[in-house]
Amino acid sequence: MALGGALVVGWRWIVAALVVALAFGVLVALRSPPVYQASGLLQLEDQAGNLALPQAMQDILGRGTGGKSPSDTQIAIMSSRRVLGEAVRKVGLETYAVPRRLPLLGVLPARLHLPDLGLFPSYQWGEEALVLGAMQVPDSWRNDSMALTVTGATSYVVELPDGTDLKGEVGKTAKTPDGAFTMQVQKLDTPVGREFFVGKRSLENAIQIVADNFSVSENPRGSMILKTSYRDTDRKRAEAVLDAIANAFLEQNVERNAASAESSLEFIEKQLPEARKNVAAAEQALNAYRQKQQSVDVNYETQALLERVTKIEGELSALDLKEAELKNQYTVNHPAYQALMQNRKELETQLEAAKKATQSLPETQKDIFNLQRNLEVAQQVYTQLLNRSQELQVVRASTVGSVRIIDNAYASGIPVAPRTMRIVALAGLLGLIIGAAIVLVRRALRQGIKGAEEIEELGLPVFATVPFAPEAADFRHRKGNLPIFALEHPQAVATEALRSLRTSLHFGLLDAKTNSIQLTSAAPGVGKTFTAVNLAVVAAQSGQKVCLIDADMRRGYLARFLHMPKETPGLSDYLGHEKPLSEVMLRGPVDGLDVILSGRYPPNPSELLMRAEFSSLLKQLDAEYDLIIVDAPPALAVTDPVVIGRSVGATIAIARHLETMQGALRAVQASFEAAGTHITGAVLNGFKAEAAERYGGHYQYHYNYRYSYKSDD
């Protein structure tokens, strides 16, 4: 509740912070160039299924699990340096041309379409274009920006990193004498005098820029659909870069799928000549032995054993071929490779058992068995190699990749950044927070008195609470003569409060040694003189004989309420023995009220007040007047009120609502007590009831005050 009241009271600070923050948010949103986003879709497919090949050929593709590559792997490949680097080279992102933009304002003039008055000829003002062609730079100049200044409709000059200038024409190649640097401007659509920053990035930097603006994800998860996007300040360039990335990814995918078949085919073709020789040698050996033994044939038992051994060795030969292919794809610890080795071990055990069975055959049958087996195994291996070679050639020719582009890159004409409304909204929210923080910090640093109870906590009775009077709000800052509020607004609530103060003082001063009271305050500007003059008027109007003394001989301005010149003789002249009392005593604005002004400002006010003449004056006036009101200066600024306090019957401290601090009043008390006197009570001036309700609650106070009180002269 209390915090909410403080925020309501400090609404001006909050509105000011909001306006500043909104202006800053608009500047931030409009100073940056708009960013467009191109998007596209790709699908990861089962390559083997698309080929419609026999199962044996599908196995050759290495897609035994259905042919789908894990999407996370494909995303990593698409974001790799190889793919992005290929896109950088295709689009030519290594070269760049950026216009010089206004400091702080950036592209704001262009976005708001402000007219170009020619005040800043070097800076970008509208939609200006410079398109670079081929550029060659020395390695030491890569990543160095060079200033290009437009000197004519088709001419320009470039300041090179070595400090020399190079002139060029649109459509022509400009180069240095040694030919190490060459560049070409293909298009120049900008006013004369404009400057651009041109240069050529290293491939690594260009790839990093693309990587920072490129994103790819599987959406929805598990669908094998890749959603790609790329952001750029140029809409067409965003589409070109994203298409280049997709095509580079597609090309590497095709190359990768064909690489396995190419590697296996190369291995097979190397084995075919050797296998052909083995078949011819086995045939020749078998024929020679038969001729020597005059056409010996194997019996039924030997033929069955031969077929069994041939079959096992054929399977082992196929495993050798498969092993060579697996080594190109997996490590020896891969489950597929380990399963192959286990199968080989079982076949070798069976082959060993079959060979042992041949030991019991007759010698002639044994020889013919071995020769026949060698021939059949060689023929089987050769046939397998021929079949494999033909299958791999079909696979290589049929490879189309496992990636399909569904949607080509497209960038909407609506920019995705900066998001102006969001930035302005966040800036507005930040402004409200900062404004509230300023109000609360000011409240924490300066906690003014919020009610009479805070004054009473110091042991001071509150004689009256004077409400805030809007008609007198600017008295502290108004120049010239001032009106007396009680005379101008006799029926006002503040005037009634002053009458109540008059009554409270009448009963509160019954035990005082004199009828004189001193009005002082902790600091200037709390309405002390306003209270003094209006209290004197209402007291005189009630029939009392009142004397009002302006004892502020530094900055007293009681003369302004009486419409008297500042140099009118007064208290300083009397105490300085320059004027008698009769010449400094003036008739007030109402019957029964006499006034003594401060007089000319002396250099030693405190010393004058310490003279016996001041105490004698109060005693003399006490015998003639029912009430003597002494308007004293602020107690924390000067020592005058402490000096006056030893001569008057009572001292009243004026505190201003929400401005005077409780600690300041405590300091005033301490200063009087140190001098052997005390403050009789207090008046709470300028009380604002609605603000007091907002500031309701209990508070802790921390103070840091210092006052300066000097003459206006």
C-alpha cells in the first residue's frame, strides 16, 4: 500500500522514464537493418527402396536396416564446414560491400524514408546498392576492410590497406601494378560521395558467418523431414545461400552413397584377372592328371565328399569377399564384422572335418579329388566375382542419393528482425521499471515526515497541522511582493488551521516566561515565514495585540508580504544602534499588528542577536503586546535560532509534510539541547491528506542532509 502510494506520487518520474525508454526502444529497433529469413524443406529417404533392385543388390548398398540415415547425423553433416564451405564458394560470400552508416542512427533515415538534405554525404541515407564482382586480395589483406568512395556515376576510388588509392570504373577490373589485388564493381547505384566498406573474408570467417545464421532441425521429430532456415539482411541472398547449402548437401549425399559401390567395384575388378588365371590353372592340372592316369573318374562316395568340400570352400571364398567390403565400412570391432568372423570359424571347422575324411581314400582317388575340388572352387570364385562386378556397376549407375528437396528456399517480404513492436514493448516495460526504481530510490534516500505521529515520536507536541494550500504553493519561487494568504482567503481550510494554531499557542504558552515565540525550521523552504505572517494576522484579527519580528537578517523576506522595500530599516538597524525602536516599528496590514522587518543584511547577524539589546527588546515588547512572533532563520543552517531561543518564551519548529525529515528535526532538537534550551513544539505545514493515505504504514529513516543559507544579494 505504501509503495503503491509512493509510485502514484512520483508518477512524473515514471512517465519521464517511460518516454525516454520508448524513444530509446524505437531508436534501437529502427537503427538496425531489417533481417529476412529464408526457409526450406528436405526429406531423408530410403535409397535402396527407391532403386527397386533385388534384395542381393540392396544388401550391397549397406542398408540392411531400411536405408534411413539417422536425422541427427544428417543434421550434423549439413552443418559441417564442407557443406557450408561449398555454399560460401557458390554464392561468393567471401567478398562483401557494406555502406558506411550514421553513428547511433544506423539505417534509421532509410527505414523512415527521410529526405536526404546532403548534410552527411559519406553516410548511407537511402536504399543504395553496390554489387561486387570477382575480387582477388593478398592473403595478408584478407579480413581487412577497405574504404570505397563513389566519385562519379560510374567511378570510384578504393583506399587500400597499404595506404595507396586505387581508382576504378564500373564493369572494369581495377588492379594494382603488381596484380596482387584485383576487384570489379558490377553495379553502382548510389549518390556521389557515398562510402562503402569492401573486402574479402577468409573462408573460415565466411563459413562462421553462415553457420551463425543457418539452422536445421527435424520437424516433427522422427519424421525424417529437415526444416532449414537462413537469415540475412538481403532477402534474395538469403534464398540463394539456403539453396546453395541444400544443393551442396544433396551432392555430397549422392557422392557418399556411390562411394561404397565404387570402392567395392574397384576391389572386385582387381581380383578378376587372378581368379581367371586360377580357373585356367586348375583345369590344366586336372586334364593333365587324367591323361596321365588314362581318364580316371571319381566314385559316388568321393563325388559326394568333393561336393561338400567345394561348397564349404565356396562359402569361405564369399566370406573373404564380404570381409574386404566390411573393412571399408566398419572397424574390426563392429558387430557385423564379428559375426562374419564367427561364421568363418564354423566353416573352417567343417572344412577341416571334411578334409580328414579324404585321408581314407585310395591314392588315385585322393589326387583326382583334390584336383577336381581346386577346379570347382576356382570356377565358383570367378563366377561370384563376375556377378558381384555386374551388380556393383548397376548400383553405381543407379545411385541418386537419399535426400530429396521438397521446398526450395523462400523468404517472405516481412522481416523477422528486429521485431519493432516487441523491442518497443520491452523498452516500455523497462522504462516503467526504471521509473518505479527511481521513485522508490528517491523515497528511500529522502523519507519526509508523513504524519504528526512521526513528530510526536521525537517528544514534540504538534500544535497544529496546516493543510496544503495550492494558492500559496509557489510562494517560495515567486518574485516581487507576496499576498497575505489569511487576508486573501479568510475562509480557506489552511486559514482555519492557522486560527487553530493561534488557539493552541494561547493555551500552550500559559506557563511561558514571556509572550514571545520563535518560529524556526530545519531547512529553508518549509513555509516558516508564511506561517509567521499569517499567524500574526489571524491573532491580531482575534483582538490580540501582536508584534511580528523578522529576525532572519540573512535572507528574510517578510518585507515582501508588507510590500516594503528590502532596505527598509529594521531589527539589524536597531541592534546596531543606527535606528531607534520607533523608527523600525511599522504598522501591519491589520489593526493590532505591528511589524519589525529584518533591516539591511549585516555581516554579523549572530553577534547582533547575542547583544543584550535583543533580550531587552523582547522584554520591552512583552509588556506592550499579547503575542510576539519572531521569524528566525533555519536552525541547521545557522546558529541564530539557538541564540534567539534563550530569550523567547517558546520555540516552535515548522516541518513540511513529506519534505522535512524526521532526522532533521532530531538534529534541531539536539542543537537546542546542547545550548541549554529546548524546542517547545512543532507545526506540520503543507499537509496533503491524499498523499498521507498513500504513504500509510511504518517506516525506517536514514538521513544525509547539508544546508546552505546565504544572502540573495
